[in-house]
Amino acid sequence: MSKMSEEKRKLYRSFDKSAFDFKDQNIADFFNHASDVGYSLDTTGFLPLPGFFQAPFKQDIGNADIAMLGSPLDLGAIGLAGTRHGPEKIRYVSRNYGPQHDVTGQVPFMQCNIMDAGDVNWTATHLQTRLQDIYNRVLELANKGASILNCGGEHTTAFGVLKALSQAHNDEAFGLVHIDAHCDTMSTWGGDEVNDGSVFRQAILNGYIDPERTVQVGIRGRANFLWEFSKDCGITIISADEVFDKGMPWVIDKIKDIVGTKEKTYFSFDVDSIDSLYMMGTTGPEPFGLTPRQVREIMLSCHDMNLVGADMVEYNPSRDSDGAYGHTAAALFWELLAMLSSSRVNHKINRGPTNWS
């Protein structure tokens, strides 16, 4: 075997730079901005920044572009309890993701001023009161111009978020991109008018969502007979089978045709949209579903939408003994943050970069 020439060794040595000497200016600017306040790539020990993805934890909204919020609720879940522990687990696992998006090359913390607003403070154990608690906190954040990224908790939490966002945006009815195994448009069940099976029926009836600008993707399973309301009011339903049969370009084109990129839209992601082979850590796992990569592809396609908020719901750590599903969930929560950041930039309403002080 031939020896390496001194000329080549000299060339390779010229590439041997210090750990934070980056040619990519986006990431270089970020570390110059954030490393002094405690942002770290070493996630093995205690981190001084306890928020999602090491975002600064703040109660005061200031001039934040995006407020991430935990809604640890599972009182209205149709199935096993445990999603109330979702935000805590996702915060912990999220330290492994970011700061740069590997596809777009963008650093959300440099695009936008991002904060972790903590978890909603509950005033009672009653489900409807807790939805009001979510509404009160989100309204406070949204009234100051922030987009909302909600981490559930059960899907019922989306109702409080949508109610507040609609009010903050002059009672507007938003378009909806909804990725789920279930349409969640059933009628009242178990005495609760709003629960995780009826959340979008109630959002439509209250004027928060426009069904004619709503696409529900990944629908499948034993509960299909419950979703007559979706069909009756004009929602576009794309089943999981259609996703595989017609392909992702068709799905993305359909979403864009129905929802559009200019009018305001909300994005809701239930982790049970993912095939139970990849996601058993949820309250209502369903086989024959989407892959994490397909969900990510939809999220990437929505970066140009006019998004007022998004959520990830129904991750259940109680059904995730080794934490594997939590890593998939946290990675997709990162995709949602990147999506909201790009949306703010594309619609010229960003006020970044992130302020940790």
C-alpha cells in the first residue's frame, strides 16, 4: 500500500480546525450568539437552559416570535392515561436535536425569537376548566404576536389553543393541516362535549376552523364510521392507504390546493398517525399508518404556509419503556419548530434572533 504524500497530509491538516470553527456562516453566527449563555452540544449532563431544544424558559412573552408551551393533560383521552407526561419527556429528549435543520440549513433560533413558556398552570382538575386554562395562557401569548407551538398532552388541548388563536386573530376561522389516524370529529362522548375524539368537530362548530380549508391525512382504522361529520361538512380526508397508493407528491399537492399558502393555517400532528410499528408510545396506536419520514416530508412541504400555530399531541411515555418512541416524537417536534420559524420568515413577521438574556 502506497504511503500518503506529504502534500496530501498538509492539505488534510489544513482542514483540521477547532470544534466551533465553522465554514457555514449560519451555524457560526448561532454559536457566537448562543454559546456564551449556556447552549451546549454536550447533552450528557446538566444543561442551564431547560426549555425545549434548550430554548430560553420565560414567563414574560416580550417580543417572541414563537412560544413553545407544554399542556400536560389527559383527562379527556379515550384510552389509557399517560400523555400528561409527554411535555416533560419531550423537553428532556429534545436536547438531542438542533440547532441547525439538516435539510434547509437554517437555524430556527437565528431566524426567530423563540421561547419556552413552560407548562400551562392548572387551576382545577376539571377538564373544561383546564381547556380554559390553556385558552387563557395562549391568548396572553398570541395577543403579543407570537405563533404557538403546543406540546401535549392529549389532542383535546388543541381546542384551547385554537380558541385563543382565533380570538387573537379577530375571530378568524383557520385552515387546518391535520395528520392523524383519526378525524377526531365524533359527537359528544362520555359526558364531555370536547374531548380528544371530538376536538375538531367542536372547533368547526365554534368557528375556529374552516372545514373547506381542512385536510386530514393518515386516517384509518376501526373508528372510520365515527367520522361522518368530516365528510358532511366538506373536509378533505386522505387515508393512509391513499398516501401509499398515490404517493407523497400527490398528497402534498392536494394539501396545497385545499389549504393554500397565503391564508392563515393551523397544523396539528397526532403521533398516532405514525404506524404502530414505529409509534406504540401513544394512547391510541393504529397499524397500517404513515412512516415518520412521510410525516416529516409533509412538514417540510408546509414551510411556505402562513402558519399561526402548530401542535404535537398524544405522545404517551407510559407506553414507551425504552424511550425509542420519544426520540421519534422529539425529532418531529423539532420539524414543527423549524416549520413555524420558516413560515414567520417567509411571511416577513419574524423578530429574531432568539434572546436568552
